[in-house]
Amino acid sequence: YLFLIVFILHTQGRFMKLSAFAPVFLLSLGTLTACGGGGGDDAAPETTPDITAPVITLNGESSLTHSAGTEYTDSGATANDAIDGSVDVTTTGAVDSDVVKSYTLTYTATDAAGNSNTATRTVNVIDDVAPVLVLNGVTPVAHNAGDDYTDLGVVATDNVDDTSEITITTSGSVNTAVIASYTVTYTATDAAGN
């Protein structure tokens, strides 16, 4: 700041010349100039707020199928933040591999500034395994011609369905009046069509 100070003194009935106060004026002016008004260079630099959420990367596919009846182990996910680097990922949701259904797993990552991001994975638990058939009795079977033949059938089990949901069909027959070799075929189909 620059101030102009004018000294006018009344002495003995007349005004004193201003030039007599020149040293005082110059001293005052120099002092005020040296004080200055405070520069703007000393201000602290402004910090840019962190408004960017972490980036989540899934390990594996975002959508997959899984065979029912077998244990499911999730591959998880990782997250990286522009400021904080690697950040923790939490997983919500679960997969019941014994129940045929579509499941969603949600992964969440939050950085130190509170910015959050999510990613999801869909796990489709499917029944892709055919029933297992076990013969009652032995094979081959020797049978006397002329005697009635009663087939012992089979037992079917499935990794997902109850026995009541399994359809068993039999093809082929045995003519006990004719000596020959006969083949009886059993087919089991579960609710998923396997």
C-alpha cells in the first residue's frame, strides 16, 4: 500500500514550507512501502479432493455355470485405487451348490475417502449330471426256458433329484418259450432331462 502524507504546520503566523519536512515525508513513505500489503505467494496449495472410486477386477468370469452337487469355491476379486493403491474387497451373497438356481455375488471396495464401487458375478448352478443306475441282481442272467421270467429291474439315484423325480423306462423283453439271448435296456431321466 502506498500512502501520501502531507505535513502542514502553522508556525509564527505563517505556513512553513513543505520542503522543510521532506526528510520526514521520505522516511514515512519508505517505511510504508517496505511494509507492503502481504504477497499472495505464501498461500498453501489447494488439494484436489479424491472423488474417484476404486476399480474392481473379478478373478474369473462375471457369469458362469456350476454343476449341482459339487462344491463351489469362488475366485474372488481385487481392487485398486488411484490414491490408496490396493484396497480390500468384501463379498456378499452365497452359492448353495445343492440347489439348482441362479446366484449373484456382489463385491464391494471402498477407499480411504469413502468412494465405493461394486461388481457382481452370476453363478448358475445347473443339474448337468445324469442319474446313476444300479442293476438289481446280476448280469448276465441264466433262465430256464418255459419258466416265467420276472425282471428284477434297477435302482436309480441322482445328485439333485429324489428318486420320485426320476423316470425309468425299460425296453426289450424276454420270450421264455424261445431259447435265445435277450437284452433288456433301462433308461433313467431326471427332472433336468439328463
